[in-house]
Amino acid sequence: MSAPNKSYDPVEVEALKPEEIERMRDEALAAFAAADSLDALQAAKVAHAGGTSPLSLANREIGALPPQAKAEAGKRVGQARAAVGRGLAARQTELEAERDARVLVEEAVDVTLPYDRTPAGARHPLTTIMERVADVFVSMGYEVAEGPEAEVEWFNFDALNFVPDHPARQMQDTFFVEGPEGTSGDESGVVLRTHTSPVQARALLDREPPVYIVCPGRVYRTDELDATHTPVFHQIELLAVDEGLTMADLKGTLDHMVKALFGPDMKTRLRPNYFPFTEPSAEMDMVCYVCRGESVGNPDRPCRTCGSEGWIELGGCGMVNPRVLTACGVDPEKYSGFAFGFGIERMLMFRHNVEDMRDMVEGDVRFTRPFGMEI
Amino acid sequence: MRVPLSWLREYVDLPAAATGRDVQEKLVGVGLEVETVEQLGADLKGPLVVGQVLTIEELTEFKKPIRFCTVDVGQANGTDEPQEIVCGARNFAVGDKVVVVLPGAVLPGGFAISARKTYGKKSHGMICSGDELGMGDDGSGGIIVLPPEHEVGTDAIELLELVDEVLDIAVTPDRGYCLSMRGVARETATAYGLPLRDPALIDVPGPNAHGYQVEVSDPVGCDRFTARTVTGLNPEAHSPIWLKRRLQKAGMRPISLAVDITNYVMLELGQPLHAYDRSRLEGAIGVRRAEQGEKITTLEGAKRVLDAADLVITDERGPIGLAGVMGGAHTEIADAEPDPETGEVKGTTDVVIEAAHFDQLSIARTARRHKLSSEASKRFERGVDPEATSAAAQRTVDLLVLLAGGTAEAGVTEVVAPTAPRTITIPADHPDKVAGVAYGRETVVRRLQQVGCDVYGQDALTVTVPSWRPDLTDPNDLAEEVIRLEGYENLPSTLPSAPEGMGLTQRQRTHRRVGIALAGAGYVEALNYPFIGEHVFDELLLDAEDSNRRVVKLVNPLSDEEPALRTTILPGLLAALRRNDSRGSHDLALFETGTVFHPREEQRTAVRLPVDRRPTEEELAGLDEALPYQWRNVAVVLTGAREQAGWWGKGRPADWADAVEAARVVARETGVELTVRKGQYGPWHPGRCAELVVVTEGPERSEKVAGYAGELHPRVIKALGLPARTCAMELELDALVTDAVLQAPRISTFPVATQDVALVVDADVPAVEVEAALREGAGELLESLRLFDVFTGEQLGEGKKSLAYALRFRAADRTLTVDEASAARDAAAALAGERTGAVVRGA
């Protein structure tokens, strides 16, 4: 390279003339704007911002300028190159955005296509509704107790104050289990439990009061299967034994249960009834879940669920008969308790408008699947 | 118990405007289950009058004989002319009084009456039968013929009491006294706060020595026996309309005057009665237990062989009645029948009335033993007022005298076993404590008195319960009486706080989680009956000695085809699969968790323990030893597509691997390690059966075969009519429940080193054994191992397979070098080679 020529006039270098620099810049920007694809922009970039682009070539000329001209020319070229760089970047961003948007459009699918590759499973609604009821009580501090389905008569009847030959004991149509060889008929003393109440007695023998338990389970009676009966069905039993429990406590507990299961505006009603294992005993009704009582005296809106009575019979309850406490080794002078039991099938029927008991029994997947995992 | 409102009003002065619905509500409030209120004659409209048949013209040209009658209905038709009526019934004659419905009337069921042409004549109304008037069967078999004393033109709606309301009450076993008008009236009076006219409070002559001789040799079975005699009954006397109507409304059929009267008094007072034809009695009446094998023919004609525990009524010749259940045919009241020669009506003229009280249990057992439930036994089983026998006998005598023209003999027999009235002592605030309400002593005493109790004392009340309430035995019984009369609806609602609970047990949580996991894996839960027939074990190809063949059997199964309880869930679950398949669902995955029942090696019977104390631990253990073993199994069955074909590509049929995977799903939820081995068991395809083993590690390592999974045996599929290739898994769920607490893995943040290895082994080497050897051989650096390919082909040679594994190595404290990872892989392959003959492929 030659020594700086102090008399060198920058204006004389054609490529470094201000209007030339401006032209190069503008051509570059125009080329970027004209590029309609990232590929075209790449070509324009090579042409106008690459190493052999006019501005780059002009930039090389600066070195040949005299020192006093270098700064000015350098500044002019630098600004132009910066403008070109910004223009390129802006266009790059624009085109990338366009491309991205186009790709998203191209990748669009029909999201309404059905997808049943693996069919859904489901738990039986009787199972989930039992768990749901149990959970209401578990959240109150109750524990879930269980007992055997093949049960000795003593637990199923005697301990619950069903004395031999009591009419109530005949009311129960019981499956008897065959005894050992050489015995006949019902001598085994073993039955398929007719209710979940024997778990009460087992729990009282197993635990020290206070006892607060809920017992869901399968029970058996010799009814033929039809639209409203099944020989194998499910119950939930509730038992609380503590010092000073009253019927008002029973009522409050039932009120809480129906509110938790059926909504905050639910109400219960107790009607006197008779059960050997409770005294006093009551039948528990709740406001009809379907018509909320509005069908009563309203012939235009009859309710099939409650027969326009406004109430649904839910189950039997009462204060644990002190004789039951005695048989289970609990001092009735010190402790009192209440118990409640009801049928799960019936609750499922009115809560979910099931019309035929057989649907719950036959295991048809079309019935069970819609209930899913929870209820 | 059916209670006509009109009859009830005889004992309680109910408000005139009170409807059956009103009374129902009040009675429900005090604890009587009034199921329905029947509206009799609600849509009935007159004119309906008494008429007298003037002429009968027999019309014979029709298929059945028809009568064209003229009937005098007085002024009822507005003309005073006889009414012309066509009638198809034949049980009446000229001069008879009948019930005539005139045009413009409406009969029950909305049946409008108008003059109409029939059988060639114009009929201006109808001569009515009991059925047409909604009265029920009166035994006449035709139209109603009224007693002659009723005047022509009288309104028959009123005469026949056709408009009424009847409460139908389901009486619970403890409230036997409500199987009577007297009992229901007492509850009604209390519910309304009105006085009761007790129909049992009538003058009764004292016993004397002149009555019919009665010898009670079992005073426990029969603690009271009243006998009265009425003579000179007119056999032609009929039950008056009011008597028949009350019986009909109460649901009983009128039979004959004497029988109707005993039934009427039973309905009124709740005391079952029996009337013997005195001319057919021989000697003294006795009450004793039957001799084993003694025979009797009861009223309805059944010959019965008696048990030594049956209580019987006898005369000199032997049993004449099953006490408290049903009388014998031999001493029955004779129906009035005209003598075919003289025309004189003959029938029973002298009767002996029995009003007795029998032991509840004894009657219940006899009724059950002979499968004979009568109105009498129903009442005795639930408890009858022993103090009402003489009143009931007196009432019967009075009605026989009044209605049948009889004469009461002066003799009054009463055999009474002395009993003390029952008293219960309770603290005056006992009902308050039971209810959680401060009723106060005054209320408690008043309510108990309303029930019929005598009450003495201040803080401690001595309560003598009324004779008609044998159910009141315990303090809580008295509390219930107070609380129900004060109204259950008035009980406050308080929520007791249970002590802090422990939540669900591990077993309960496991059962839930397994259900959730299987449903999540696409299985639908089915809850099947546990009843099976033993033939299914043959269909399932179980060995003769298979323990599942030992079953618990029912004495009284619903179906003789299925008398046993299941030892395996599969039969029921496979039936559900078949049912779904036949209904058009062919891609199925079902599961069930449920109890199976296995008899103990040594069976014993359960002793009936006393209930007046806690049983001893030995006694309780004895009870449980009488029970079969019961535990919970889980099972799945699959058929059809496990994955559907669709726009995404091909589907996949359910196969053995899905069944085995279901077992792993279950095991994952329980936290128990389940080892899968090649197995062979009855229902499963011998080449496609996995044995599921629970291995318990530790100082005493144990193994338990907990179940099987795989494809079912083709013969099982054929025998049970299942879709081809049906797969199944069954596992003893309770064997998988564990309290073990998972120990958290240590997570290394150093990089992973991956190595693949393909091993060639004999085709019959189980992959699980190769994998176990690899794991052991790879040592501590192995983080995970996965079989990613199984390959068979010619290049491997006959009877060989290639298993390709991806091994991931990682150290806790450093980055592994390639050499370290390779060395570990080689060690793994070497041990696999040693154990299973595996050769590294391509080595």
C-alpha cells in the first residue's frame, strides 16, 4: 500500500461519493423489500450486504483516503451499512414471520376427527357411589369397617336383637349356607348376610368406644331379579357409639349426609318405624331429589321418582338398642349410639334416573361406561 | 290393617271436616305407616235407590237368559211409575228388594248410566251388583238382594255406605295392637289430642262355674281362656248391611252371620275369636301341646300332621283346632241350608265362643311350621291384649243376641294364669337424654299416660305398661313412645364431632386404587352375582383335585343350577363378557374385584351364643371358625380389539400380553413386586399362560402363586361359548396388599451412558430369566434396562430367538467412561450367557 497522499480528494473517488453511497444503500433496501421469500432475501443479502457487495467494496476504498477524509467517508459508509443491516434484519423477521404463519396454516388438521383408539374404561356406579358416601363420613372422622359376606347368624341376627322366631327375622328372606356333612338344612348357623348391620356388632367387639364407623358392602336376600329387586345388592351402614349421643345427633348427621351428597338445600324427615336393633327407630326420608317437593299437590307436574309425595324413603335408622350394646360388651349405661342403613341401588336409581335394576346387575358396558371414574 | 274412616269416627270425635288424608298425616306423624288412603265412591253419583221387583219377563231368544223387569222405585224416577229394566242376573225373584241405578247416575269408574235399548227392550237403568258399586265381593255371585225391611225409594248410596275413605296401614311387628280399630283409634285420639271411646270398656259378667268346661293344661302357652255360650241362634238370620260393609271395607269377605260377628269383633278389638258349633263338641274343651304325629283337618280343608310343640284346642276326641292359628273343620259352624224336603232352614243354633290368649312365640312357630298364616296367627304373633278376652267374648255374645236372635247363657268360663303387670323404671329425664330434647317430666308423664301407662314417681318413674303393649319392655321403648308422640319432626338437628379418624386402611385404599387403575387402563367394571354351578369347573378344565372345586353351598339357592358360592370370579365375568358380546359389543375389556368363598378344611357349625353379655374371645373365635375363608380377587377378561383401527392407522387385537399387563397394572397400584413366570393352569392356553408370583424378599424369602393371566384354552372358549382368543387374568388381590413403604430412589445428575445388546437364546428360554441375569450381571451401574425387540428368523437358526436390550448406565458420583459402560454391558451379557446360554449377536 502506498503512503497517504495528503492532496488526495475524496470526492474524486467515485465509489465514496455521498450520492453513490446513498444509491447503494437505497438499492440494497429496495432489493430487500423486493425479496418475497427467505431464499430471495438470502440472494439479496449476498448481493447487497455480502463481502463483494458495492458497499463492502466501497468500504475497502476508505483505507486509500487521506486521513482527514477517512473519518467522514468512514462515517458515511458505516451509517449506510448499518441502515442496510437493519433493513435486512427487519425484512428477515418479516419473512420469517410470514413463513411461520404459513407453516401453521399448512399444518392445520381436522381436529374434529374422532379418536377412539383405546376405549375408555369405567368403574361401576355402585362402587363409586359407595365410595362417595363413605368419603363424606371419612371426612368427618369416621372409619370404614368391613365384615364377611358369609356371616354367622349370631352376628346377622342374634347380636342385633333379632330373637329367635321374631317376626322381623321371618321378614328377612335369607340364604342359608350348608353346614358340615351330616348336618341338614339351616343348621350351619351361617347365612349370607342380609344387611350390613352385622358389621356394627363386629366393630363394637373390635374397638373401644367412641366408635364412629361407616360400613359399605354387599348383602343378600332371596328375591328374584326383576326391575326393582335383586338378590344381591349393596348397603351402607353407619354407626356411632359415644357418650351422650342423642336422636338429635342422628338427625344432624343425616342432614349433613344428604346435604353433602345431594346439595345444600336438602332436608330429611324422620318417621317412627320398627327395627329390632334400634330403639327408638325411624324411617328416614329426604326431599325428593328430582322434583324437590314441587310435585306435591301439583297434578300438572307429576313426579315418578317420589310418586308426587315430595319425599323419598332412604333408609332405616335409630338409636342403637341397648341390648345390642350389651351383647357387644359396651356398657349401655355409659354409652349410647345411633345407626343408619340404606340401599345403594335405590340411591343410584333415583339420583341417576336408573329405571331398571337389571341394568346395574348385567354388566352391560353401555350402561357402566358413561359413569366414568367418579360419581 | 284397613281402617274405614267412618268406622274410626265411632271411637274418636274427629273434626267433621277431617279427610282421610288429614288423618293419614296425623297418624304418620305418630309413627303409623299409612300407605294409602282409598277413596271409596269418590266418583259415584245417584240416583241410586232401593227398588222392589214387581214383574219379571224371561227373554229366552238370546244366547243367555235375560230378564225384562219392572221395578218399583217410588218417587225416585219422578213419575211414580215402575221402572223398566233389562237384567242379566238371575239371583232374585219378584218381590225382592234390590238396588237400582237410574239414568243420569254415574257408577264407580266413570260409568255413566242412561236409558238405552238392549236385547230388543228399552232399559231405564240397572239392577246393581256389589262389584258394580265398588263394594267388593259380597259372596252373592250376582246382584245385591237387600233385606226386606228397606223402603222403596231409599237412597242406596247412604244405605250401603258407598262413600267412605279407607286408610291402609302397614303395621310394624312391634305394634300388634294396631291390627285393631281399637288400637288405631287410640293412636288417632292421641294424635288429635281427643278422648278415646274404648270399645273394650264394656260391662262383663264375672266368671262362674256354669260355663262350658275348659281345661288348660299348658298355662304358659295359653294364659287366658274365656268361653261363652249362646243358644237359639236363628239359622236364617243374615248379617246386616252395616256389618257386611265394614267387613268389606276392612278387606274381609262376609261369610255367615256368626263368622262375620267373630271377624268383626276381631277387627274391632284385635282379639281373635273362634265359634264352635256346640252340637259338634264332645266334652270339655282342652288346651295342650299336640302329641307328635297327631292329625287335624283345619277349616280350609288341609289335613295336617302335628308337631309336639304345636298348641292345640281339644275336646274329648282329640284336637279340634290349631290354637291361635285356625280352627278344625269338624267343629265348624254349619252353613245355613234349607232342608231339601221340608224347606226348613237348618244350621248351627248353639255356639261356644272362645276368646283366648296364646304365647306369641308358640303361635309364630306353629304358623311357620305349617306355612299357615291367618288373621288370628298374624295378631297373636305380634301380641294381643290378654286383658281383652272377656270384653271380646262379651261383645260377640251381644252381637249374636242382637243380630241372630240368640240367648246368652249365664255361664261364664274364664281360665286365667296369674300374671303381674309389667313395670319399667326409668329416670324421668331418660326420654330427654335419648332424644337430645328437654321435654321435662310433665310431658314425659303425660305422653306415657296417653299410651296407656300408669306412671308413678318423681325423678325416677315407675311405669306400668298397658296390657295391649307387650312390645314395651325396655327404657328405650318408653323413650320412643314419648319422642314419637312429641313428634320426630320436632327433633333438633345437631352434629356430633367424631374423634379424629385414621382414614382408609391400606387394604381399602388398595382396593380403590386397583379399580381406578384398571378403569384407567380401559377396563369396565362389572359386578356379578357370586352364584355358580359346579359344572363350570369342568368347563374351566380344572383338575379333579383343584382346590377351587371345593365350594360353599347354599341350602336354598335361587336356582338349582347355581347352588354354590364362587371360588373364582371368572365364571361370572365371562358370562358378562358373553352377554355384552351377544348384545353387539364385541371389543370388550371387563374387570371385577369381589369376594370368593372357600370352605375350611374342617367345617364346623356356628354356636348360637347368648346376647346378654359380651361373648368371650374363644366364643368369638369359634364363630369365625364356622365361616368359610373369604377374600377378594381381581379378574379381567378381554376380547376383540384392544386398540381400534381408524384414520390413525391399524388397530390391535387384545391378546395374552394385555391380560398379563393387567396383572402388572394391579401390582403397580399395590406396590408389591409381581414376578411373571411361564405357567400352566386349567382355563388357560398351555402355551400362553403366565403364572403370577408374589415374591417377598427379606431374610425369609417366600413365593406365592397369586394368580394366572393369558389367553384362554380353546376348549374353555368352546365350552363356554366365548369369542375366539378371549383372554383373562385372575389374581388374589388381598395377597397383594402391603404396608411396605416405598424407599425413594437416589437421583444422579451425572450423564447417562447407553449401551445396546442383542442376545440370541433358545426360543423356549423365558425373557424374564434373561433379563434377571442381565440385571445381576450389569451390577450397580445399571440404571434401567428395557427389552426393545424380539426377533426370530432364518439367520438365527431353527429354535432360536434374539432379544435386544437397551441398557442405561449411570454412576452416582462421576461421569462414566465408555469403557466402564461397555465393561458393565459385557459382564451382563456374560452372566446371561452363563445362566441362559445367551450368545451376543454379531459377536
